[in-house]
Amino acid sequence: MQDGDDLEISTLLSIHDAAAIIGVHPCTIRRWVHADKLDAFKFGESKTATLRFRAQDIDRLLLQKLKKNAKQTSKDESATR
């Protein structure tokens, strides 16, 4: 997690926006942050900190999810033939 003091907050996504784009629950986003699967910028004190995410990091995860889903769909179609 990175300190967000030097970033402009308008260029970053909230946890709810990030979750909506990827199609997961905000708790999943938090788990990914804690597991170091997603970089986050922290604003504020630790217990009440606000997390923000770069759009390019969210796009990367969305692309991974779409590739995984496409691969699974292709696999399922092959199995039904």
C-alpha cells in the first residue's frame, strides 16, 4: 500500500467504483489489497483510512478476469461437443 499524500484524489477510483468495474464485492477488493494482488493508495489514519486505486491497475485486473472467463467458456464449449 502506498501513501497517497502526493496524488491528486480525482485521478483515483474509490473501492466501490473499482469493485463495480471489475464486478466483485468491495470486500474482495480489500482482500486483494491485503494479499498484495492490487496496489492501493491510503489516505488518512490507519483505522479510518480511505483506499484509492489507479484506473490502470483496475483495468489490468479486469482484463485478467475477462481472459480467465473466456478461457473457461472455451473449455466448457469444448466439453459439450
